[in-house]
Amino acid sequence: MSNTILTPIQVGRAVNNNRLNMLGDDTGDNISSKNPSFCELTGTYWAWKNDLKSDYLGFMHYRRFLDFNSDIDRSTDTFHGVIVENFDGDFLDDFGLTEKRIQETLSEYDGVISKGINLNEVGHRSVEEQYRASPHHHIKDFRLAEQIISELYPSDKIFFKRMAKGSTLYPCNIFVFNRALFLEYCEWLFPILKALDDRIDTAGYSPQAKRAVGFLAERLFTVFFLKKKAQQPELRFKELRLVIVKETAPDPVGPRRPITDLPVTSVVASSDKAYLPHLAALIHSVFDNAHEKSFLDFIVLDGGLSADERRLLSNIPSSYEQEGRITFIDMSRQFLAVNTHSYFTRSTFYRLMLPDLLDDYDRVLFIDTDMIVLADLADIYKTDLQGKSIAAVQDLVMRTFTARGIPSIAESGGKVASIYLYEYLGMGSSYDDYFQAGTILFDLKSMRSKNYSSSLKQDLADNRYWFLDQDVLNKHLLDDVLFIDNKWNSLYLDDDSLQYLKADELKTYEESIKSPYIIHFAGQFKPWINDSHPFGHHYWYYLRRTHWYEPVLKKYISNSASLFGVPSSEEPTLNRKPSLRWRILRRGWLMLPSSMQRTILPFATRVSQAIR
């Protein structure tokens, strides 16, 4: 959306792999790299330092806009603002975001801001109390902001206290000021934000809490507004409703079913650039093991591949006698607001949208990208689901976690695995029915009829989960799963883990690992990271058929002395001598039992990436 007044700008471009076709905040004098903590304020900083012409400057962002048609009574008006489902062709006209309407409003005021929120209406006595109660805020940061204002602007401390004890908050860092007022605001604000960024210790913070500088900027905006109202009452301000758009990304478009007389096997995998080589190896393994008397319909949920990368993948079927095609669905703008952790990537979420993406399909087989296929997928594709919405295998790794009392992540309460499944996922006494989501045969018609996709996406956005979308799938599809042979999702377990399996579970495992149909290189047992997996040679066999064999091999060799068996930009490479600290930590890591290594791997990964 743009016109002669509204100019789109991508904030945080310096730390974003997706470069949108618009102005970026990473040119000229900028702090674009600080976007993870400063949020949209990196855009404000860019305009302050680089826009030397505009008479009025301000910001609306992401999914929140000002309603310049404030005289219209909106039936969807709520405490938070006007809620709309998505952008449509009339959005700019409906909310007065046109050159004419904006100019008319600004000609009467020195500034327009978002309407103040009365926190009493949501059960909070004051702004300070609301900050203290928020699960993603730390009150010590709020206190630090007050201290920094006292140091930099002693006379403004009274306005900070007025904000803190008051019940009105002007949210979201959304405003439009005349040029003089905008410059004054930025000259006042950014020294405070810099001091906050330098002095806030975010060690142990959740990803959301690490945005503390941006959160505090909302409170500081309220301080600045109270200050100007008190010191310059002649200034004219207009408070406008917020317009909140629920879904901002364009809807991805899936392919139509192939037209062919052959029986069709439809397979889906998700990938971003990081997993591109592994996706290519997977595709080769799928086509190499397929029957020639069928049509292999391979669909890639694309998290940001280039045109050349898609072209190279599309050419893979030409290497085989097998009839088939490869198509792509652009998912690069989906789930951007949902955080991952550990070794997970955002592309794992894409499968939750399959019922809506493939509305022309009745069923589809989803397989993880860190897999190699050794059997004809048509065999599993034809499975009778017996009225269930999906088919999957029992998760033997989770069985060992429950037996050993492995704790979940802190954001989900750190509950031990059995309690996490029983209570947090609500699986009750059926928690042994937890399935592994690497291989899932979806009955898309059933999924659509039960509206699973919408509820799965909303739950993932609202809550924090240990194994992300796999947990959400288990939570919502309890008792709607057909369990199939673990050979279709064969995960390797070391001897330390095997001792925690019951007799029947151990038998299931041994059968699955004896002659697997699909090898799943889950967790730390990834052949491009280390040589721990006994079937890693299958991965290298198929990777050699791709365009990415040499770079993966080079990186593998370079990281073969990796501190924790996982790559880190700060760890020694072939061209860098290991430090004494690194050698000590490496030796300690190797002395740990493999079961303990797996347990603490997410923490070890963060240490590995942070070490200097």
C-alpha cells in the first residue's frame, strides 16, 4: 500500500533474509541491525536521520494503522481498535488513508496519535502495574528507564512518574508529527533507547521479552506526549482509532491436481534456504524409489528459495524414468510473527496450512526435509485411514523422554515430559498416543470439515510449545490418528535411550531400524553435522546427485571439530586455531553421556553460538 503520502519501509532489513521490494531502513545513517530489540523504532530512526524533506513524519506498521475517517461509526470497533480480517481493494478509502483525507487532517493538527487505552478497562490500575503483570516484560527494565530519564533529563522524571501511575497508554509507537515536533521527539527519545539497549541484560529472556527496548518506547511515547501537553498546551493533537488487520500476508496459492491417467502420489515437503541441500537429496531419494507406473506429484512449501534454486529442483525428475513434477507454493511471508527455538526453522509450521493450501486435493503425504526415502511412497499413500484424519507413527523418542523425566522448555513451564503431555497438551492418560510428525498422511477433506487448520494456526500463535507444531498437532488430533509402521519414520536412538523403552516399544524400534522405508535424521543425528547416524551414508549417496554436495561437504569438514557437534559461526574452522577455552569445553562435552548431550543440546547450541 502506498501513495504520494504513504511510503512503505521494510524495518530490520539488515537482519532479514527476505528483502521486500520497497525502501529499507539499512541505508544511510541507520540502526537496522538493532531491530530485534528496537522493533519498529529502527524505521523511526532512519526517517530522523535520512528524510530531510517531509513536512510531516510518522509511522503505522505491520498490521496496525490509523483510522483517518474517525467520524464514521464502526460496528467492529473494540477496546483495541477496529478489527478487519485482511486488506482489500477498498482499505485505503475505507479508513481515510488517502492523500486528500490525510492532508485535511494534518492541516488542522500538529500531530495525530493512536487513541489512548484506558488500562482500567482491562483490569490494571496503572501503566506500571500492567507492565509488571505482562508475561513478556520485566519490571527492572521499567525501573531502568526511569533511572535513565533522571540522568539524561532530570526535569522530565515527573512526567515518567505521571505515566507510570496513570492508567492511559498511547500504544504501538504509532503517530504522525509535524517536522519540528518529530525532530524534537527523536532527539529526546533515542539517547534514552541507546542507554536502555546498552544496559538491559536480556540473558535468559524469552524471544518476545528481548524486545524490551521497543516495549519501553511505547511507555516513553506516552511520557513525551504528557510532557508536551503540559509544557506546550497550545499544541494541537488528534487521537485516532487504530485499525488492526488480522491477516496481512497474501494468501499462498497452491497448485491444481495434475491431469494424468496414471495413479497419482502427492507428496509435500517444507524448506527454506538453510535446508535446500537436504530437500534436494530428499527429492532424489523419492524419485529414485518410485514405481514408473505412477505419477509423482511433489509439492514444495517454499520458505524463500530463489528462482534459480527452484529451477534446479524442478529439473530433478528429468533424471529419472518416473513420471512426475515439482511445484512450489510461496510461504515466505507466513508465520513471521511465530518464534522458533533450538534447531527448528519456521518452515516446519507450513504443514498446518495444507488443508487450505491444497483445496483441490483429498489427501497428501507430508514428509520432513531431514529425511531420505528408501521405499515407494505410493505404498503408504494408499493407506486406508479407517475414518481418521491422519496417519503417523508413535514417537519413541518422546517415550524415552517421559520415562526419563526430561523437562520441557521454560516457556511452557519446564514440566517433565509426562506432565507436559498430560496437562499442557491436554492429552491426559492418552499421552502415550503422542505421534511423530515427520511423516504424516493427511486426509485433507476430513481436516477441512473439522476446521483443523484455523484452530492449529491460532493455537500456535497464542501459546509456546516444546516441539512447536508437532505438539499442536498432537493436542488437536488426539484420537483422530491412525498409527502405522514405524518403518515409515525410522528414528535412530542410542543405547542410553534404548534402555528406557518398554519391551514392546523396543521391538517396534528394532523392526523399524532393521530395514527402514524412510530414514529420519531428527535431533542431533544429522549426517551433515556429525557421523553418529548408522544410516548417514544414504544421505550422502543422494546428496552427491545434487548441485549442493560440495558446499555441504566443505562445511561438514570445516565443522568436524565443532564444540557441540553443531555448526557455530564462532567455532574454530580449518583456518582458525581452537582456543584453550574451546578445547576445555569440547573435552567436557565429549565426556558427557550421549543421553545427557541430547537433553541439553538446545542450551549447548546457544552456548556454542555465543562463545568467543
